[in-house]
Amino acid sequence: MKLWQGQRVPALLMAFLSCGIAAAQGDSPVQLRRFIDEQVGGISKLRVPDNDADLPQPKLPGGSVDPKFQNTEAKRYLGKMLFFDPVRTARILPEFGGLPGVRQTASCGSCHMGEAAGKAGTLLNFAVGGEGRGYTDESGNFIARRRPRAELPKLRALPLFPGDALVDELPTLTDVYEQAVGSPARGRKLPSPGQLLRTGRLDALDSVGRNSPSVIGAAFNNRLLLGGFAGEPDSAPGGLNPFDFTAVESVALLLLDAHRMLDFQSAELQRLPTYRKLFRDAFPEEAAQADAAGDLNMLINDVTVLRATATFLRSAVTRNTPWDRFLSGENGAMTERQRRGAKLFFTAANQGGAGCYSCHSGPMLNKQVNDPDVAGAGKFVEENFHNLGLGDHPLQALNIAARKDANFRDDGRREITGLDSDAFKFRTLTLRQLKDGKFFFHNGSFTNVRDVVNYFNRGIPQDAGAAGAGTLSARFTNPRGSGMPAGLGLSEAQVDELTDFLENALYDPALVQYDPYSSTRTLEPNEQDLMYSKYRPDLAALGARDGRMPSGLPRSNDDALSRRDMGLEFLDVTNVVTVTPVESNRVGAGRQEDVYRITNNTAAPVDTHLLLIVRGVGDQVQLENGSGRTGSREPYQRLFLPDGVLMPGQSITTRLLFRQQPQLPSLSYGLTVLSGQGTP
């Protein structure tokens, strides 16, 4: 049968064939956009503003932007520097267990990393008192790694996992008073509490008993933190908001107290010319007032710090995911499978879909689909909290011990509202950058996106206590309606399609790797932020060092393991490991292969990569399987350790393949072994 060979296909038949192809392959991009538009009441509700100035900002009663909290580039840049600068964690009080040796070693960025979707990337989240940041494995994957510092005193050794003991006494958000036990730092108000005896806010280790939430999309919520503490009115039973701040400013203030900054950071910032300049740029009105009064405290204080930090947090968005490009009309932005996943996402469960959009809508996919915008942040509050039948985070074991209450549970939203009807409810979070999220839900009990999708697909709660509280969400257990089987009823293929959409269509690499052509900025300080000699000569003239924070400290963390993780310094472990020659062979003219076994014979692990530096061979000898040359021109080989560590008694084997001129004498050299990443 010939189909009009060499002739135009009639328009009616072409339309018929196109519909047939679309039916076989799923909705076309145009059809899918039309469908989504109908589901959410206007596809524009899902689009991220192109400019930071159009992101949600606090408004005055008349509806105009409050100039005190208006987004400006100077405030955003200052806020970003403050967020990742360890200089602020100066509130170390030994009377509550604080250790002076960990002063100024962590930052907000310790638990909110770009490579981990704005989260910690680890199940246990440690700031001050922790060590390490993460390493890159042989495949280029970033593996977050932060643990309690080895030299911390064992105030309480509480086993949480086989072979592991957590060194901590109280989670950061727990306070113990003379006559009562509670958590005022998380909002629970106590009637005339007695003297503060112990507090997790000031003890040796800064650790939080929940999975750290992503900072992405903070501007689009009217409550932040997993129980909604930030932004809650001060009049609420668990409220702590004396300035009546909106959620972003509120969370910036609360975390000053929780993470060892409040009252102490200003003096540290005031003594630095770089920060004095940055605060003047960001707050010209306050600078003029400070000059007139001769009082620098009027310019650099906790409130201006939180205002700048909040401005940065508002800018933490992604704009160039395949999903964003698809919404803007780029038909090929998402793959066919991702489009099928998007169709499931925006199709109600009782219509054969997953119904995700009913809880995950708006530009950041973190609020109700029908939540009316108030300055972009939404009006609904309680509707954005849900009980999904989840158990507690492992660190809540410390609260059980501190309270001497085996029945203690993290009851989520109820801690803030005081209502039993809010028991075990937690806030809906963004779905952007999930591929890098590592740990999911408030308890961190899921470690990949597909398992999260399967949890909703089954609709069976993991925890009997949360399930029996009377607040379990029917959207989770019976999304297809009463009388129907539990869960979504998706096929394995549909689970894969939905997972592909969530992992890949909502992922923007520019949040992690600097892309000068992208409108998405890296969450972490990038080369444009920190290359002062090129981009900020005004700060360079004041002493700012390229690659460091304005204080001169490293980005995020300033402990020895973190500095090795970031390639800022290296630890000589030549006398810690044993390097044993295995064999040496000539493998052709001018080539020699030497095989070595490297063994950790000590009682302590050796961290991060090993860098095997060849000493004394000169430039005429090439290390063919080397990783480069050191700053002193010596060849070296990087050895990727299994799980980023060489345990006591563990060995690895490597070979060094040299090329030299045949007439040169027999090869002779020495070896030095360093621990660290980057180029030594």
C-alpha cells in the first residue's frame, strides 16, 4: 500500500496520524501543558519568577513591599557570605558543655550543602562539634560525610546503630530546666520554668533530632522548619516570634539562637573590614545612622544579619530544570518517560494517577494546589502539614534519655499548636533537586526517591504510633477514596516514570556547579563570589583572600577533616601507613611498573583520598597513570579509598607506571603518602 508517495499527505489524514502517534506515546507536550493548566487553575502558578525582585517578600499593610526586607543584590550577597562563613559560630559557653576548641568551626552551610539539595546529606546532622564535609568517589559522586569530632569528650555514649556510638548529650533544640523539661528553642513555652540546667543549644555537639530540611524554595512558604515553628505567631502555644516576622526572617532569627551565633556574632563581624564594607553596601540607611551616632552596633547586629540571611534564603531557587523549560514552552525539554511521570503527578489518584500535585504545587512544588497566594507564599497553614505514618529520627533517642520517658515521641506540628489534632503532622517540602537529597522525610528513613514513591504507592504507614494518633492522612492511606485498596495502585512501570520525573525533570545542575549562562545561581559560594581579585577588588583591597570567606576562614567548615575534604590542606600519613613493594617489572623500552601494597597498621582510620607523591624523579620521568603534578612539580597518584576511609588493618594495592628515556639509569625515588582531596 502506497501512502501518497511523493505527494503531500492530506491535512485531515495527517491530523489523524498525529493523534494516533500521540495516543500511542502519551500526551504531546502541548496536550500535557493544557492538561496541567486545567488541573492547577493556571500553569503560570507553577512558574518561578525570572528575577529575585519578583520573589515573595514581606509586604506592608497596603500591599507594597516592605523596604526594610526588600530583596537587593547587596543584601543577597552579604547573606550568602554570612550563611557559609564559620566566623559567626562564636557562642561557645563552657558552663553548658561548650568546648572552646570548636569555636568558629561550622556555619549554616554545614547542614545545608548545594551538593545535597540544600540539606546535610547525612542522617545525623552536625554543625559545631562535627568534622568533615564530604568526598568525591572514583565515579565523581559527592558523598556527604560529617561526624562528631574524635576529641569530643564522651558525655553520653548512646548506641544508635550497630558498631556506632553517638557522642552527644542533648539534641540542639532541647532544653532541660530545674523544674520542667521541654523544648523552648523549638517553641514549647513552659509556665515559669526554673533555672536552665542543660541545653542542646550550647553543649559540645550541635545536632538536631530531625533530618535537616532543604532551604530551596523557602520564599514560597508561610511556615518553615518541619513543624512550622518559623513564622508561627508569638501568641501560639508554641510560638516564639516577638517581632511578628514572616517565615523566612523568623527562621533566620530562630537559628541564630539554635546554632551558637546569637549575641556573639556581631563582635566577630565588626572587627573585619570586609564585613564592615559589605554591611554598608547592604544597609546604607543603617550605615548613616551608625556613622552619625558613632556606634557600629547600629549597622552590624543580629537583626541586620538575619535580614541579609533571609534575603539570601529567598533567592535559593532553581529556574532551569527540564520542568521549568517545559513550562516555558520548550517541547523537548523533558523526555517522553518524564512527561508520562508528569502526567501521573498531575492526575488525581481516583483517576488513575498519583495525585502528587494536591500537596506539591506552586513554583517550588511545596504547597497545596489551591492555596491562594499571599505575596506568593500562600495563605493556607494547617493544610500544608500531614501525618504520613512515619517514625522518629534516630537522634530522638537522646530526648528519650534526657526526659527519662520511654514513651517520648516527636509529635511534629502538635508541639507548636498544642492541638492533638496536629499530632505527627509535618510540613510539605519542595520536590526540587531530590536526586541529591540523600535522606528523605523528617526521620531520614528513606535513602532514594524510588523508595519514597513506593511508600506512597503502598499507602501503609511505617510506624504504629503515628498511624494510631487519629491524624493519619487519608491522602496517604486511601488516596483513591474510601472503600478502595490502600495506596495509589501504580504499576512498576508507572513508579519508574514518576521517579524519573521527580529525580531528573526537577533537577538543575546549576545549583551545584557554577554556570555563568544560567539564571540559577549556585547555593554554595562559587568562583564569582569568592574570586575577589577579579570580581570584588574592593574587598580584595580590604584583605579578602581569593577562595576563602570574607573572614579569611574556609567555606562552611573550619575543622581539619573539612579542610582536607576541600583540598585546602593535607595530612602526611607516611608514618601511619605501611607501603610495601610487591613487584617491579620492566614493561618495554623506557617503561617500568612498580606495584605497592598500602596498609593501615594503626588503630585509627585514615580518611579521604590517599595521594601517593613520587619524590626525586625530575621532569624527565613521566608517571603515566598519575593524577597530575604537585605545586613543586612532583608527580602524584590519587587513590580513591573504599567508602572514603582506610580502616585499621585494611590494605589497598596500586601500581605506578613510569616512562623514562632508555639511556637513563635505573629509576630511583621516594614515596610520600598524604591524606586529602585536590592538588597537593
